[in-house]
Amino acid sequence: MPSHIVGVLEEYDGGHVWELGFLCRQETTVRDRLWILERVHDDATLHRERYDNGMAASHLTMLENAVSERVLTWRDAGELFEAVESLP
């Protein structure tokens, strides 16, 4: 079993609903090791457009609540690299 699992989220286009649901289902086996790096968009319209999937959003909310302080946000590639460097 790995010591850390890192999910990097930029949008919900594609199969992310299934993958987020899988992470939710795995309970503490995965969640105790999970870090989420979530992209946020300064433009609210763009943010809604990129994350416009109710099922994926509900899975992500459940994961964010489960891992709490292990959710890091980023806005551009520079912030993503900073977030990755801050992982233990």
C-alpha cells in the first residue's frame, strides 16, 4: 500500500465521476493517504463550466470533508508545482 495518494483535479470532463466515486468507496484504505490538489478558477463562470457535474461535485465534497486539511488549491502551473512541493 502506498504511503500517499494524490488526486490532481482540473475539471470534470471525462471519467472523473467514476474515479471520484471509487475514491469515496474505498473509505479509510485510500482516504487516510489521500491528498487532493484542486484547481480553482478566478472567473466564476469558467469555474462552473469546468466543474459542471453534480455527481462529481458531490463526490468531491465528500472527499474534501473526509481529508479536510489535505486539500490544496492551485490556479496555474506555478501554484500547482508549489502545492506538489508542499506535500510531505
